[in-house]
Amino acid sequence: MSDNLMRLDTPGHDVVVQVADRAESPLGVVIASLGEYPVYDEAAYALMGRDEVRNAAYRAAIAATVEGRTVVDIGTGREALWAVTSARAGARHVYAIEEMPDNAALARRAVAEAGFADRITVLEGSTGTVELPERVEVCISEIIGTIGGSEGAAAVLNGAAERYMLPGAAYIPLRCATTIGAVDLSGIAPEGITAYERDHVRYLEMIFAAMGGPFDVRTCVSGLRCTPYLTDQAEVEHLELTGAATASGSDARTLTVRRDGRLHGLSLGVRLWVDAGQDPIDSTDASTSWFPVWVPVSAEGVPVRAGDRVRVEFGWRPAADGIHPDYRLSGRIERADGVPAAFTWDSPYRGSGFRGDDFHRTLFPAPAPADPAP
Ligand SMILES: C[S@@+](CC[C@H](N)C(=O)[O-])C[C@H]1O[C@@H](n2cnc3c(N)ncnc32)[C@H](O)[C@@H]1O
């Protein structure tokens, strides 16, 4: 097998993926959007631990909010990061919930090492089943996905508000939105987006193992941050993270093309309002741990002119697990110089199709037939 193809360790399924090193083609390689799956490992937490844009906003919000109050930290992670930060900031007691058992055990160790075993209780399990011994005054969470709601923030935080929180409770973060803008790859990834980042292939294996087999996972292009958009950006999927999030909905928006070019796809980002008085974090114009999601439209690029319109409809609704959304984006490119071009992108949480479109067939070439038995 060539150096650019890897056979995945997916028992019962023969899956081959096209790979490249990020250094070779920083804008042409994708990684899986992984935050919505139970595959958090040391490297994933380390990435968030280095995200100073995110962390500075959380530290400031926690310092301003928790002193003398009771707190729940939803999805505390293996370092119990915001639970320990809250205890240091004077929280009276913190309940730190983590659904991945190994990471909950590590969180318990981190709490003990930080000397807060008396003021932080680590509870292993999902918020769907974990109960708190008392209602609390502050809810801290960081379950914001590469698409704002993709980690289940709407369902999880609505449930938390109902079952965990006292009236008048404070929430960190407050709200989020997903951003959409169209991208012309011509000047930045002329070969197109054709390969997975080699070092990230293990997450594909972990996701396929956790979810029962291969499917077309949504992908992120880490190098697309801070890329000039071909159109303006619009916000969709506004989620109030204070117990009033819309768990299913649909938003129609019109994007206007800013310059002549070719439309290859759309990039989805996150805007996150961590605390009142702070500017939102925008994952498309700052270097954060949220990578832009790639919505492929056309490998060759649809020719467009300044002033053309892209009408998009962005919908989300809970998948079969009742928590993580299935997404659908449909669009129509209205061109002064050409016939309209329509496109649809379905991105379910756990889709049933694999290699269902040209984009995924390029990333996952058909495996060569096995050699005949001698
Ligand atoms: C994005 S990470 C954040 C980790 C850490 N709080 C931080 O900000 O660095 C999300 C964490 O939440 C956990 N998680 C997600 N949904 C959860 C739920 N419903 N109940 C408990 N834990 C959850 C995941 O396993 C993961 O550890």
C-alpha cells in the first residue's frame, strides 16, 4: 500500500483512508470533528489546555462568579480544569461530572493532587443519569462543539437547568452561535481537500469503534482559520446556554459574494459568549481548539461573481440518542452569470452511510480487492 494510504484498524470493515502530513498540505488535509464522540484522550485535553483564548475567557468568568457559591462543572475532563479553577477562586463546593470512566478517575486524582478533595466531588456518569445531592448556584460547562451545538449543549444544559440549578443560577458560558461563510480554495489549497491528517487517523478508528462501525464523520480543516471568506458570514443555531436552548430548529440566511471567484465549500465556526461584558470568542478569526467544519460543495468550485447570493437553510434536531444533533444544510447559489447551483449537506451524528458522496469517496478510496487465495 502506498505511503499515502492507510488501512484502518476497524474490525469487520475494510477501510482505507487517504492520508497526508499536515506540514505537506496544511490546508488540504482534514481531521474528524471529534468532540461529539467519547474519544477524549490526553492529546485532546492537552489541545484544550493550550487554548489560551478559551481558557482566559473561562478563568475571568469563573473568578467573577463563583466565590462562596456552589457549582456544577459539566464534563470536567481528566484534569478537572474548571472544577479546580473554581475551588481556587473560592467556590464553596463543586460537583464535577464526567461521563468517560477513565477520565473521571483521572479527574478524581487531579482533584486530590490539587488538595481539593474536600471541596470537589467528582461524579462519574452522564448528566442524563447523574443526580446531584443538592441544587447549585453556578453551572460551568465546556461542551461546545465545532458546530456550536454538536456536543449536545442544548439538550444537556436544558436538562441541567431543570434538575441541577437553583432559581437565579449563573451560567458559564452564556450562549453560542454557529457561523457560516463560503470559501474559495483556489489560492490556498489548489489541489483541493483530499486527505486525512496522518496523525489524526487514530481518532477515526476510535470514533468508528465507539459508534459501531464506519460512517461519514464530519470533518474539520484546521488550516482554514483566519482565511478570507468569499462571502460575508452569517450566524445560525443561536443557543441560550442558560436552560433555554432550542434543541431543534432551522435558520434561513443569505450570504453575499464579496469578490469574483470559485465557491468550493462552506466553513462553519463557533461564536461563544462566555460571560456578559466579554467579546465573543470567534473560532474563525482566532486560533482556538475549535477547528472550522468543512461543508464540501464542489471539488472544481462553482464560478461566482461579486454580488451573487448564496441562500442557505441550516437545520438541527436531536439524533436518536436525544442529545447530539443531526445537521442538514441546503443551499442555492444564485448567479448573475449562470444557472443557479443547489447543494445539500447531511451531517448526522451517527450516519448510516459510508463513502456516500464524492468528498468521502476521495478521502476513503475503495479498498483493492483481496488477492485470490493461492
Ligand atoms: C470539550 S471537553 C471539556 C473538558 C474540560 N472541561 C475543559 O474545558 O477543558 C468536554 C468533556 O465533557 C465530557 N462530557 C460531554 N458530555 C457530557 C455529559 N452529558 N455528561 C458528562 N460529561 C460529559 C466529555 O467526556 C469531555 O470530557
